[in-house]
Amino acid sequence: MGNVVTTILGIIGAMTQQQTNGASLWGTLQAPTFPLFLTNNPLPNGFPWGSLTAAGSNPYTQAPNTGVIRSYDFTISRGTIAPDGYQKSVILINGQFPGPAIEANWGDTIQVTVNNQITGPEEGTSMHWHGLLQTGTPWMDGVPAVGQCPIAPGSSFTYQFQASLYGTTWYHSHYSAQYSGGLLGPLIIHGPSNANYDIDLGPVFLTDYYHTEYFQIVEDIMKPLTDGGNPKPASDNNLINGKMNFDCSTVAAGDTTPCTDGAGISKFKFTTGKTHRLRLINAGSEGIQRFSIDGHNLTVTANDFVPIQPYTTKVVTLGIGQRTDVLVTANAGNAQSAWWMRSNISAPCTEANQPNALAAIYYDKAVTTQAPTSTAWNVPDPGTCANDDLSLTVPYYSIAAATPSTTKTMVIDYIINATGSFLWTLDGTSARVNYNNPVLLLAEQGNLTYPEEWNVKNFGTNTTVRVVINNPSPAAHPMHLHGHNMQILSEGAGDWDGSSVGNANNPQRRDVQLVRAGGHFVMQYSLDNPGAWPFHCHIAWHVSGGLYSTFLERPADIAKDSGIPMVIQETCTNWKKYTNADVVDQIDSGV
């Protein structure tokens, strides 16, 4: 009963927004709607993409070049907040959790200066712009040991890249499991619409939440099993836009950390009769999320950065790193109505002590200090730990699957190493990267020989790669490919049979795909973007444990005309200077 009581109390909130989320407005009725920058935004013919449409324009080759630069300045530093009432040290962006929104139009240039002011203790960092292709700028992908060295403590680095796709995504640190400590925020790129709506309410972050600091969790999962190593840490709570209540009576005996019941939950305002766009983002560490709104159907219009033929559902499933745009019409009651928004961590798939997140939705004349009384949809969790059937997801812009020039089969598995630690493997290797020697910079120099533990796969001059992932392991994995949208040809139970392919004429495309425990998925992509591209499980604890590979694409072109700017080498100069004086405690894979 404790959670029910604190949820009702949390409508008013026993803590201030500054105490729970720092300078962030996410989760409050003062949170902005989008676009934010309209007053300072040149819009020729109404939109900078002109005659380009979701259905008739190839998003990978026809991005406009607006000439507009969207500049942001991020200071990364430690702080103490209590998103669910349990006070802890986190890492914040401009004092905010979740971090500030980055917003652009399709074809704009995004410029972000990252100032690493992490102290007590110091840490390196980097920032990854999840799902953006980085065509022609692979060094701006933000993965240390791949496209750059980490940003050293006290140093700054400016990322600059094109908003080459449009839709909903997020940015996050890619240094160890650091984003689990708070380094994340929304990234919204406006582009052609494939469905009509009235109000863009912006990001809805869904994040499992751990009271233990991320570095301690990583230390625990990497310990030998006989010394208490725990490869399956359980989350303590589940947050919507960085907020949720917590039953402080469940805090372990002897834990003297300040904890406040009824800290406060997120609130959203719906306008009666209007259709609202919600940008769902699973930005957690491990948990598969099942999102719903009592009494309202959800019209799915995009998965990751790919607009799709809209379909209606009551529950949306998202693995870590996945995004789904939904439209919701406020027509389920009168203007005084209030409803629960829910996101539940899938119990069959994920360890979670308190898996159920709530937020309140108020129609425009509802009393915002009263708790909704709505009931959840009766949609049982199927327990498959999988996304919706591939047949439901039809990209708006059709691209047929080409005949692959090579096929690579990779198995996800695990080992207990010589020291007794549990490690994940991909294609037989548990990865560990070298922060001082980024693969992309070595490839530019013509060095294509790497240690086995880096797990680099060189696809050479191939034009199209088909990758078969068989997963006999006991866990589902959200597999993320950088630099590309994957065409998903098959997904299901057991190993791939070697022939079954779904809609080859227009297969689903996205940058993260769930592969179920004991199952498989088959994807392919065109090698049209020379670079060194990470392919990994997006569960923070799994990639820390080695479930990672770098796909090297057209290395001869990297060496010939990569154009890597000198500032990328400076990240290594600064990092080596720092590490010559301070030994970095790299306790996991590093990415």
C-alpha cells in the first residue's frame, strides 16, 4: 500500500523541482511545448525542407542544407538531487536532470560545446548523438576509443554535425556506463510530417533508476562471482521525465541516505479535443518499458528516426535506446478529466524492485492537485521481451532490401573468465577498448591490425552487409548500430533458419532492435558511410561487460580522404597528458 499512498501525496509533491531535478523543467506543467525556437527560425515556404515529404523523399540522400547553426553549451558536473525522493550524487548537464533539449530543423548544423567539469572524483567523458548518421563526420559520433579520445577532466570539446535525419532521439555519454549517472537529454529534429497533430508535447523519458551510483554498479557487475559479482543488478525505481515517488520505508536497514516520501511525479497538460504528439524515449540502463495511457489509444507514427505507416495500439514496447512517436487525442472524457500515464518495466525481462512508473495527465480544466482515478488497460505482458511484430511497422518511405555482398553471423553469449567474472561475448569475444588509440584514427593512418579484445570487424569494400544475430543467451538485448539505420528482415524465437525474410520489399528500418532471449534477428545495411561504427547491446551493464563490436566500413576510403580534423587528435593529446599524471580506473569495456 505504501506506493499507492505516496503516489497520491506525490501529486502535490513534497519536494521542490530544484531538489528533485535541479534546473530541469521536465515533468512539470511549465515544461515547454515544441518547437521552442520558432521566433528565431527562418522557415522558407513555411518549412526549410520545402517540397520534401515523408513519403516521397529519401531521408538518407535528400536532407536539405539550411546553413543554420544551432549552438549549445553544456557544462558537465556533479550534483546532488533526489528524482524520486532518495538523495544521491549524480552527474548533471547545466545543472539539469534530464538534460536540456537540443532542437533543430532537418538539415541544420548542430554545434555543442561539452565542458568536462566532473570532479570529486574526476572522470573523462564524451557525448553521443544517438541515431544520427554522422555521414562524412564519423569522428563526431562521440564514442571514445572509436572516433575520439575521451574529453579529459578540465577540458572542452565542440561537436559539430548535420541533423541528417528527423524525428525523436536523445544524446548521452558513451564513456563506460556514465549516462546511467545522469548524462542524457532529448534531441528533437523537426521534419516532414506523416500524420496530423495539433500540439507537440515533446520528450517523454522512460528510465529505470538505480539508487546506487553507476560506478559502484559497474564495479559490482565486473567482480568475480565468488566475490559478490552481480551481472543482473535490480533497479530501484522507474521514472517518467525524471520523476516518480518512492516508498522510503523499503530503504535497506542501515542506509542513512535522506529519503522523502511523495517527492512528486511528472504532470502533462492535454487540450480537450486536440491531438498531441508524445516523443517516447527509453533512456534507461536495462529495463524494457511498456508504455500506455489509461482510456486512450496510441497511434504510432515513427520508430527511432523512421516515419512509418500509422497504426493504433494500447501499449508500446521500447527497449533501451529505442524511441517511438505516438499521437494521442484528448477525447476520452470532458475538460475536467484526469488520467494516469503508465510505463511498466517488463517483469519477465528485467530485474526491478519497483517497476511501475506513473505520471498524471490533466485535460485543460482539470484540477491539477488531485490524483487521477483511471484504471489501466487490461493488456497482459506477453513476456517475449520483443518489439511489436515486424509486419506492423511499415516505413513511410519505401526501400527494398538489396542482395547482400556478404553475410556475417554473430552469436551473443557469455563466459566466466579466468578471474571468475561474468562477461558477455559477441562473436566469441568480450570487448575491451583502448581510450588512447581510437580505431578511426588508426584506420586513417592505414593501421588495420587491432588486438582481438577490441572486437573490430573489417567489412572492407563490401557494398551491403547482412548480419545474423543468434542469441542463445538467457537475456533479451536491444542491439544498436551507429552510423546507419538497419533493415530488419527477420526476428523471432530460435536461431535464424537461413531463409525466412519478412517484407523484403520494404522492411522495417531502425537503429535499435530487440533480440529476444533464445531468439534471433537478421539485419542488413548499405556500406555507404565510411567510418568505424559501434554495434552493441544498449543495456548499460551488458556493454560494460563486453557485448560490443566495432564495424569498420571501407577503411581504404578512411585512409584516402577521411578529412579528420586536427581537433580530434587534440582530444588524444589532452587525454594522454591527463593519463600520464592520473591512472584511469577502466574497470569495464570502456564504452
